[in-house]
Amino acid sequence: MKKFIILMVMGMMVGGVLFTQEAQEPAAETAIMRPTPDEAVNLAIRNNLNMESARVGLDIKKRKADLVWNQFLPTAGVTGTLSKDNWANVQQVMPGVSITLPQWHAFGNFSTTLDLSFALVEGIRSLKQDYQAGLIGFEKARLQTEQGVRKMYNQILLLEANAALLQESFANTRRQAAMAEANFRAGLAPRLTWLQAQVAVENMRPAVNDLDNSLKALKGNFALLLGLSYDAPFELQAISFGASYIPEDVAEIISRAASQKPDIIELIANIRTLQTQRKALAFQQYTPFLRFGWTLSSTFNPLLDPFKDSWFKNDNWNKGGNFSITLGMNFNGLFSFTKEGQSLKDMDANVRMMNIALAQAVQGTELEVFTKINSLENIRTTKEVQQAAVDLAELSYKLTEEAYRAGLQDFQAVQSASLALDQAKLQLLTQQFNYLNDIIDLEYSIGVPFGTLSAKEDE
């Protein structure tokens, strides 16, 4: 009886543990995230490794700018030397009397120098400008991250919508295969039509699987972009499509993009920094410098042996040192064939190359903005036409399928109507998402916060 009670209690305990584990399993599952576009952007800016790298680079430049005054600190150093003569040094102290000096000697030296020049002032200005350029570069990295997140967000929604259309088409194909079988058994269609319908079903399976795999890969990349695990579960929220954007004066928008696009602003800042560095290099090569120096030296008395006599008696050390002011100038920079002269020419060439890159960026931006505006205008003018094409394709497919069910149309007609409907829907969806991405690119190019142009549409 006792054994039975013990077994019963143990069974209840095991059952309780299993019940507790089962009750905790749903809670242990990773919660599915449902981020909005803004929330996804915040996650990426907080967790993305590229953004973290940009922060580290900005911190380096900020530290240099904050401590730029350290260039006015003198350089200081201390040395200690213990040397041994190769040959003994014999000195005659009086006629007939000579002594052999110790071969070991000890020296100590402390020195400090401070160089002042016009190049130093320009170097300080260069560090501050470099930090300002770093701020601009960090803001550009943040905007590019936000741009990439928003566009990939839309790309996933488009692929999900495409997958839904393909699943709907696959379901229609299977239903048509079922109708073909029913018509065949009722004597309304040949067996070949039934076989064609079954082949169409099997031909669609690889396309459905491929699209599902592409969607999984894109979601994995998106999760990594947000700083999450590649298999982190999430669901994106649908985006409403407002009225199409009506562009303002094209010339005005292109002009704004040519001066406010983050890429161009960063290039201008880098050119200014390089010009300041070039000026500092020219001052260094073409202007004199002023050097202040102070040294303090101590030499162990050469008449004493550092291994036998005390190092801690002041009388055993000969003290020296001096304070100096030096005015000097390096002449190598005055000749173009020297290394210093060539470095200045290289700097001039780099400035010219960056100005060329700036001109190319402005031209590319003008063309890009012009193309985006034309694309938006095309979407605006064709939106109603594409929607009407979808409505007509749906009606055509519905009527063709009814006729096929009644045995008045063959399977090829149904397939053609279904394909036309899928293409019309996909074309409309693609244009809608292209519109959203063009708006995002245009907002980035003209340097306005994301959502500014789309917010105008909703007003």
C-alpha cells in the first residue's frame, strides 16, 4: 500500500512537471514582431552593424576635435644610457703620475620641445572640419540605412502580395483541374483537357516553392539589416496607397537635389577638409617654424666607476642642460622634384579629382531626380488605366471560367484569361510599390525627412 501511494505521488509530480512545461511552452516561444516602417528604421539605426561602425568612426573624429588643443603640448622624453669604452682611458695627472679612468659611464637626459608654426593653426582647423565632415557622413549613413530599410520593407510587402497572387492562381488552377475532371467524367470534355489541367497544376508547384524561398531569403536579409537573427519571426504591416504624387516645378526639385542630397553635402565637406589639409601642408613647407627647447642632463663623474661608487650622492653627478629658441625652415618643399614637393602636387591632384567627383555626382543626381519625377508622373497617369485593365481581366476570367464549366470553352482559353488577370494584378501592384520607392528615393535626393512628400499627398 505504501509503495502504491509513493508511486501515485511520483506520478502526480511527473504529471505536474509535464503540465508546467506544456503550459510554459507557448510563453517560451519567441514573440512575433509586427514592426511599422518607422519602428523598423529605429531598430536598424540602433542595432545595424554598419551604423555601429559609423558611430565608432565618428567617435574617433570627435575625440581628435575635442583634444585638438593637445598640439600645443610640448613633447617630452627621458633617456638613460650606460656605456663602456672600448679601450681604457689613461690620463696623466702630473709628471710621472697617471690614472686609468673607469671604462663604464652613466648618462641621464630629460628634454622637452615645442614647435610653433602657421601649419599648426591650419592643422587645428583641419581636425575641426574633419569632425564636421564626420557628422555629415554619419547623418548620410543614417539616412541611407533608413532608405534601405523602407525600400526593403516595401519589397517584402510586394513579394508577399505576389506570393498571395500566385497562391490564388494556384488555387484557381487546381479548381480548373477539378472542373476538367468533372467535365471529362460527364462527357463534356476529352481526357486530354483533364490531363492538361493536371499538368498545369504540377507546373505551378515549383514557381510557388521558388517564390516562398525567395521571400524567406529576403526576410532573412531584412532581419539582419535590423540587427536581428536571420530567422527572427516578424510580420510587416500593410501600407496604404494614397493619391499619386504630383510633382512641383521640376527645375526647382532638381536644383534642391543638386545642393541638398546627403551624398553631395558629404562630398563638399570632404573637399573643404582636403583644401584645409593642403593649406596646412603648404604652410609647413613654405613658412618657418619656431622651436622652444629645454633639456636637463646629468653625467656620472667620469673619474668614478658607476659599479663601485654611489649613485645617490649629488657630488658624483655633473649636471648640465640648456634652454633654446630655434628659428628654422625646411627647404625641400621649395623644390617640386623632392618628396615634400611632390606631396603638395599630389594633394592638389586629389582636390581636383574630388571636384570632378562632385560634378559627376551633381550630374548623376539631376538625371536621377528627373527620371524619378517622370516615373511618378507615369504612375499617376496610368493608375486608372491599370485598375481598369485589372477589372476587365477579372470579368473576362470570370466569364471564361463559367463558359469552361459549361463546356463552351476549352482549357487553353481559361489559362489565357487567368494569366492575363495575374499579369494585370501584378503590374498594378508593381507600379504601386515602385511609386512608394520612387518617393523614398526622391525624398533622400532632395534632403527632406522621409514621409514628407507622402504626407503632402494625404493633405
